[in-house]
Amino acid sequence: MVEVNKLYQVNRVYRFQVGDAITGQGLDLSQHQVTFDISKTSDNTNKTNSASIEVYNLSDEHLKVVDIDYPAAVFECGYRDIGIKRLFAGKVADITTRKSGTDRVTQFVLGSAYTEINHNLMSSLVAPGRTVQDVAEDIRKAIPGVNRGVYNGTNLTNPILYGYPLQGTPRHMLDELAKKYSLEWQIDDDVLYVHDNDRANTENFEQAYVVSKFTGLIENAYRVSGDSRRSSRDKAKKPAVQWKMLLNPDIVCGSIVKLEDTLLSGWYKVTSLRHYGDFRGTNWYTDIRAEAITKVNKF
């Protein structure tokens, strides 16, 4: 395992593209030194998915190209031998440049569907007789660029008896819906995920990613306290664990994983994760926090 870790640590690759989503003009900034820190959570009600990408020594011409309001950006990374995958896609909310020794460092702060959920306004009514999932899907359709929804949980099947008004930004509507019906929502890679707050994105346990020392687990997983926002009586509060592994773009917040470690093992729902790396440094890791989840048997 040590030799595999060493191979992955030196065999890394990334791609960072920034540009105008309307005109299609943009830049591929993949030839520069880069560091990144990306945070995602299964519940965007309190904290949305975000990324900080720092690129070294961009030219004045490059800085002029990205000097527009909310450029679109896509960051991909991985390993040369096993492929490169999208780690984050969204809009750039802020760009700053600073000096660091002899280097000029430009920081791009990204949010998932940032302008689409915060700046657009909705004004419609979901008809009586439809379901909570229908409300979520109507909100999803009002968010440009969010191409599909993934829904799971019994709370989403509740009927809307008297209609449901959608008045405000998509973010406000999703927050309101989640609070009212005990749901979690997040937007990741142009997909809206909505599920009961004690369930995962899907119930597909058979296709869950297996986390072990053979798939990138670096240190032993350890127990941590559950979600501090929930009381001990809240059924959504579960025993939690945390671990560090080699950078893994395949794991999605809200998904089910199977942990196979020396001291801890079982089924877990990924509640938050952090991808962080330094193209020319040592960091190229994913930290994961997850909560125990009961396997659902379907007949």
C-alpha cells in the first residue's frame, strides 16, 4: 500500500477552466502551479458547497480575460493512470490577486450554481394534489444549469393539500422546503439532491463505494460526535466517524459508503467532505465525515 500511495502522490494531474458561460470564451489554466481547498456537505441549508482555487503567476492577459462578473469555472483532477474527474463546477463569486514572495497568486472562490440560486426569483404556485417531490422538481427546473434531480425518502411523497407558493429565490425555497419537511438538499455537479435528513441520496447499498486501505484509506477511521445541530432525541443524529484518504473525486456527499477498517466498519452516509491539494506539494487528499446509516432491504 505504501508504494501505491507514493505512485498516486507523484502521478497527479488536474485541469482548471474559467470563462464566460454566455460567449464561450475562456482559459485553460492547467499549466500553472495550483492549490485547492474544496468543501461539500449533504445539507446546503446552512453551508453551500464551495471551492477555493489558487493559481500561481497568471499573466496580465489572463487576468483581463477572467475579469468579468461571475465567470463559470470547472476544476477536475485525479491521477494520470486512472483518469481525471470533475471535482467542482460552479460560478466564481470572487477573484483576488496577491503577492507571495516572488510569486503572484490569484485566488478563485467558487460556489455551486451561485448566481442561479441566489439571484433569480421564482413566482409560481404548485397545484394541490401534487407531492413534496414535485415542489422540489419545480424548483430544480427554475435553476439554470441544474439538469436533473435525485430524490429519496418518504417525506418527499407527502401530498400538497392546499397548493405550495414558490415566491423568492430558489435557495430560499429549498431552505424553506427542507425545514418544513425534514429534508436535506445540495447542488453538486449540476445535480440537485433532495432526501430525508436521516437517509442518503439513494438506497443503492449494493453499489456503495468500499473504503479500505486497498482503495486509498491512509489512516484509521475514528469516532467523532454526531451533528451538533441536532439534539440527542433527533432520529437524524447518528454515530459519526471521520477518516483521511487519497484524493477521491468519486465520493459524493449524501451517498452511501461501506467502511472496512481495522477498528470500525459498516454502512455510512457521507455528510461532509473536503478535497485539498497542492500540485507541487504533498497534499492530495480527501477528508470525510460520515454518519452511520441502517441498511434498507428491498424485496
